[in-house]
Amino acid sequence: MTPHFRLSLFAMPALCLASLLALAGCQPSSGTDEVAAAPTPAAENTAAATTPDFDLLITGGAVYDGHGGEPVMADVAVKGDRIAAIGQDLGSAETTIDASGLAVAPGFINMLSWATESLIEDGKSQSDIRQGVTLEVMGEGWTMGPINDTMREQALKQQWDIKYDIPWTTFGEYFEFLERKGISPNVASFVGATTIRIHELGYEDRAPTPEELDRMRQLVRDAMEEGAMGVGSSLIYAPAFYADTDELIALSEVAAEYGGRYISHMRSEGAKFLEALDELITISREAGLGAEVYHLKAAGIDNHAKMDEAIAMIEAARAEGLDITADMYTYTAGATGLDASMPPWVQEGGDEAWVERLKDPEIRAKMHEEITTPSDEWENLYLAAGGAEGLILIGFKNPELKPLTGKTLAEVAEMRGTDPVDTMMDLVIEDESRVGTVYFIMSEENVKKKIALPWMSFGSDAESSAPEGAFLLSSTHPRAYGNFARLLGKYVREEKVISLPEAIRRLTTLPAANLKIGDRGALEEGYFADIVVFDPDTITDHATFAKPQQYATGVRDVLVNGVSVLRDGEHTGATPGRFVRGPGYRPE
């Protein structure tokens, strides 16, 4: 008997006792509808036979729970949005996925996502979903909130290929906007220290007053209570470059009050790489919170050898008791803009002021000298990439410049008959933007060295898009389509840098623990059903620098909150993604 049936029996009136004993004959009197509703044993058996135990059952797969151990052959049952059971002979389900010969793992966590605008354009997030990503974590310095009216006006003017309204104001309202719109992956974010600074100081190169710093700290407090994971910075770029260590500690102290984390694109990844890492460790120690290095790298051939010392510094900090981690993408090239090849002073005041300065002949002459002269005063990716041949132009706002997409800076300079540095300045003026750029600045040896580190997570540092519509108006870095598949195919299966169980741990429970997410990132009973089914023998990235907009293959099924968003390798169109809030979340 079911509990409901027993309750019905105990609720029966005495006048039907004879009927109960005979199981026949007594008709309920007026007011005893509950008796009439009670099922007979035969009816109960029929209902039990036709009602599935679970909504969905994944059967026959090799189950990796995300903790780094070897897989077990088991079935995974899902009911609603949660994992209901893991084991053998679990029962029946409304839908069954046969995972025989495949790996079943927790959904992957993208620790550095720039899907902020791409999810507005297309919530399906195909380039990441097709690699098994179920959680996009944003917040590298800039976030979509909090904003004020001036910031909103600037953001609307600076939109490129994707056009959208901005009905939100706070940090949390943006993510609630995404939820209402409908997105396939879950989303989470740090609050951007750059955004906080612009909110109060604009693009000025100065320290905040005590009153301004108090307001900045309050903005962090508000964001933490709205669900931010902590504070994220991006310190090679103006105006973030203008923030000193004390300012970052002051903001991080607020995040620490809520159990948050500090995460940073450090002040230098080149000439002052080690000094920048020391700053991050100092912020962690002084503010009393864990810290993560965004896309840990030693940029430029002259700095590649510094990676060993950087790793030793992080290991020493961890031995001290500090919670220091890092994430990375699996390529030797990064992608940002031409602003990373120009000194921060020329960018003070924002894009319009930057463009106007570049029209001044005296400033251009000074820029030419500074860009071509090695210096440790600012991060110069033009020199780190070895010059114009190491830069590929991938994103323009101006339609007249889009034919240059995919060409190196050297090729464009030759086409125009101009010096490469002058060409860079001209392109920024003509596009009135930073111009999307790929830089070849890292070594393959260091990529493998970093993958082997047990405290290393992974992030694409890219949007999540599709080879269609507005996304075809600009190019991209292949990491947008291949970062996670490349890890599992090239570096796990082919080169055996780490094992498959360890790779899955680094994609799931490690970042989930760093973010203090208690019920995602693992295949455990009661956890949210974010699940990926893939073939370890065939998972492969196909995106290249020449043709980056190509889907990875080998992931067959993806569930987000118990809903199939990828089935048999094709997107279902489902958008069950949610805003995953941080440890300081305070519901209104």
C-alpha cells in the first residue's frame, strides 16, 4: 500500500467498517467522498504499474561523480530538477537515455565566460552547451551591473553586432533579466571592480575619496547580497589600471564578509608577472578571502621561464594556508583588444577621449615610441606577441572595416602602406572601439605545465555563440567553440597530461568548491541535475584560428536542472538555466 492509501483507510468512518472487511457492498453516505476516492488494491497495483518512478533515467554509462575517482557502472535517476538516485535497477522513468559506452559526468563549469551579451542575442549558448558546459561564470572586471544613467547611455552607444535594451540597473537585475528571457545554461558572476569604479569615478586616473570608497564598498555589499560570487578585477585595462592595491583590498574585505572570493586578471602577465601575482596573494592575505588568477599565463617569450617561479609562489601561499587557485584556457594565444597594445594614460576618460588623443600628431609620435620600446610600466601585448605578425584582428564595430576580419595587423599595414603602430591607431579611430584582437603570446610547454596543476580550473574567456546570425558579423577566438573539448580530447585522451577522472574533477567539483556552491558540480543524490553524457574516445575540438566558428563534437546529451538541452547531439531549444547565487545571497 502507498502511504496515501493507508491514510485513506484510517480516515474511513465506522459505518463503512463492514465494507472494509468485505471489500464490497457498503456505499458511502453523504459527506464520505474520501471513501469513494480510496483505491482498491487492484487499482493501486495498476497505478503503480503505470506511474514512472522518475522523470528521467540515464542507464548503462560510466558514471564519474566529479570527485576524481574512477567511474562506476551505474544508472542516474532524475526527478524534477534534482538527482534522485544513483545505482542499479533503480526503477522506471518517463524518459530513458541509454549511455552505454559513454561517460556520464556533472555538467562542466566555465570559470571565465564572456557570454554576457551573447546570451541576450541567443539564450541557447550552443558553442558551450555542445561541449558540456552547464554553468557560465562571468565577472572579469566588467559586469552588466550595477550601472547608473551615464553608464547606461555609454553602453548603448558602444554596442557592436548585438543590439539590446538595458532595462536593469543592479547587478542582480541583469541575471534575473536573463532568467526571464530564457537561457539554456545556468549563470553566475563576480561583481566587476572596474564597473564599481566607473560607477563612482568614471574613467578618471585618481584614487577615490573616502566618501567615494564608502559608496563603492556599499555597491559591492549590495551585489554580494544579490548573489555575486565575490569581486573580479581586470587590471591591465583602463580604468581598472588606475586602482591601487589598497582600493582592491577595501572592496575584497566586503566580499569576505559574505564568504566571497577575489578573482583577477592580474596587473601584469609579462614583465611584472611575479610582482602582479604577489599583489593578488597580498589581497587574499590582507582581505581574508580566497583568490583566483584568471587565465594564469606568462605572456611573451621573454617571460615564459617565469611560470615555474609563479607556480612555486602559489604553492607557497597555499602551504601558508591561503586559498589561492587559478584557471586557464587551453591555447597559446589570448584575445582582447588593441587597447592592450597602448599605454593606459592615453585611454583615460573613455573611448571618445582615447580616439581624440590618437588624432593629435604629437601624441601619436609619443605613442609610437612607447609602444615600440620595452617597458615594465604597463602591459604591452604588441611587443609580447612579437610585433604585428602576432596580432590577428577579429572584431570590428564599423561595417566598413569588417572585411579586415581575420587578417594579421601586419597584413593590414601592408595593404594600407602604413607603419603597423600607425595602423593600430588608425583602426581605433576609424572603428571608435578597442578592436577585437588575438595575440600569440604563450608557450605550449607552459600550457601543459598548467594543466597538470591540481588547483587549476578552466575558462574559455569567450562568449558562447553559434555560427549564425549576428555572431557571423565578427570572428572570434577558437576557445569560444573548443576550450573544454580540447582539454578532454587533445590533452587528456591524446597527450595524457592528466587522467579523465582528474580532468572532470577540475571541470566540476573544484570550481564548485571554490565558488562555494553546495549542490552543483557533482553527481550526488539531491544535487541539481546538471549532467553531461559524452564519448571520451571521440570528443574533439574543431575550431581553428582560421576557422574558429566550428562546433566541437563528442558530447551527446546535456541536462540543465533536469531538462534536456542537448539530445543526441542536437539542441532541443530548452532554456531551463537559472541564476546561481553566491554564498552571501540575501533574499529580499
